Amino acid sequence: MTLHLPDAAGGLRAYEPRTEPFAAATGAPLASRTVFSAAHVVADPFADASPDAPAAVDWDATLAFRRHLWSHGLGVAEAMDTAQRGMGLDWPGAAELIRRSAAEAKAVGGRIACGVGTDQLTDRDPGRSAPVTLAGIRAAYEEQLAVVEESGAQAILMASRALAATAQGPDDYLEVYGHLLRQAAEPVILHWLGPMFDPALEGYWGSADLDRATAVFLDVIAAHPDKVDGVKISLLDARCEVDLRRRLPNGVRCYTGDDFHYPELIAGDEQGFSHALLGVFDPLGPLAAEAVRVLDTGDAAGFRALLDPTVPLARHLFEAPTRFYKTGVVFLAWLAGHQSHFTMVGGLQSARSLPHLARAYELADTLGLFPDPKLAEERMRTLLSLYGVTS
């Protein structure tokens, strides 16, 4: 049955929904690439919470979604920016999420890595009376690292807003990260998140110049290669990622976080390839896993044939302002039946326009991402009616 979807010009266009989903099988962990999906959290829709109150999470639905990702052979990257760290999910909520998800991973045999940051220094306290110091930043990182290690999960050292605001230059980054890597119990993943995802991270590693920042980042790794499992690069700059990938010490993986160029980066070239830790693999999970299984057989062309058509959806979800991509991710999870509502912690469901959401639905439906296309159509029709679209 025809849907009339709003477009950016203010009109309505007819769209015929797909009737059959993409057929993706569940299966064993992937072989040729290590692939993590950064996962979103499901809000409790019945919680009486204001946008700046602590997040109210529907734990059953949140953990069920992680089981969905594990069932397709994907790893879960937990408590990352996809889970609204710093945009609705504070450190106490993240700590609870880490503990619960790590326990679930143990129960089902799923792979999990969890974000370690310093957000307890800045959560809901813009008027701090005492300045943040490097010692305070180290202590905050240490507190979170202990929670992740005690849970049995791998640690992902995330970029710190507090460090970006406090560091006087590259030496401060070298000191803080060196301190943390020396005490890490197991090799960690270092995460370089660009300012398009979080404007507060402008100039990370001591410079807004990518080449200079990359040099500092590589110095951190070179000083402790035995403590770095890999690096996650979220700069939306394929050239920069390939250049950095070729300069990593032997044994240190590059995990692409580039939600614009991931097919070519994962496929790689004659000098290497990227593994993956991607927010866009939250909605693309089953299809992405199927594509990597094809790559496992050595069929790079088949891999690209499956994954290249997903790029328009990814680019749409992550369009500027990129940090609001989480809204589209949760919206698609609702349409796909992974949760019963389109509500987000912090009220972030209002961060994207109806035309943006309508286009996301159309692109996802064209790819066959909805296990029950009829349910997705009905939910899209319900949303349209709330905005006054009745035809």
C-alpha cells in the first residue's frame, strides 16, 4: 500500500514499501575481520524523566538488542557514543550498562568491548567550582577502566572532553595515555573520535591539523605497542585512516569508525585492511555480517556488492550535524521491531526532522533491513499521522 512521505522541499512523494526482507542467517563469529557494532540503548518510555535527568533505560530491550547482534556473529562495542554517552547517558548509567552487558556477553558467549572515558567530570555540572586537572582526568579514566576490567570486557579508551579542554599540548596527551596504558591489564582499543561527532573534541592530540595530531597519536601507540590491541578511527577521512593504518606497529589493528567509507576500508588494498567498530552496523548488523562472511571466502567483489548499496543510508544517518545520528539509529530499531517505541533518553527522538526520518525509512526499506516490512510500514504510517500526514 502506497505511503506518502514528506521530502525536504515540503511536499509529499509516493513510495511503495518493499514486501520481502533481506534474508540474513545467524551464524558463528566472523573470520577474516574483527567486527564490532556500537549499540544503542533503549529508553524506558514510561519513566517520568526530564531531558537532563539520569537516563531511564529499558534493560530487557537493551540487552535483547545486544543478543540480536551477537546472534549474527558481531561483537558489541558497549557504552560508546552510539549509546548516547555524553548525550543523555551519564557515567552511572554507563557503568550499569557495562556491567549488565558484560554479564550477558559471558552468558551467551558474545564478544564485547566497553568505553572508558572521563564523563563523570562533566556530567550535568557545567558550573564546576574547581578546575579539572590532569590528575583528575587520570583518576576519572582509572575509575572507569577498573569497572570495565572488573566486568571482564575489553576496554576502549575513548577521547575525553575534559582532556581536550585541559591539555596544554601534545605532551599532556602522551602523559595521560601513557599512564593509562602502563596500568591496563590487557591490550585496549584507542578511540580517536573527530569533532564532527563531538565538537568538544576539536584539536584532540594537541592540534587541529590532522597530520600533526596523527603523529602524536602514533607516538602514544609506539611507546606501548604491547598494550594496544587496535585503534578506532572516527574522522570520516578515508585518506587519513589508510595513511595511519599503514604506519601502525605490527600486531596493532585498525578498526574503522568511518561511517561514510567503510566498505572500501574493510575490503582493504594490497597493503592491508581495516577491521570495524561502527555505529552504522547497529541498523545494518545482519546485512553487514552476511557481507563479511562473503569476504571470509575471499570474495571481495561479493562483499562490496552487498555492502556498497548501504552507504547512501549511512551517509544520510550521519549527515551534519553528525552527532545526532543516534536518532536515526533508534528510529530504525523501532521500525525493525527491536523495541516497542520511538523514545530516546534525553528526549533525543526530536533531534531529526520528519523528512530526515522518512528518507531513512525509505533507504532502509529499499535495502530490506526490516524483518517484518509490514510492521515497519504500519509504524511509519503511525508516525506520519502524528505529524498530520493522513493520506
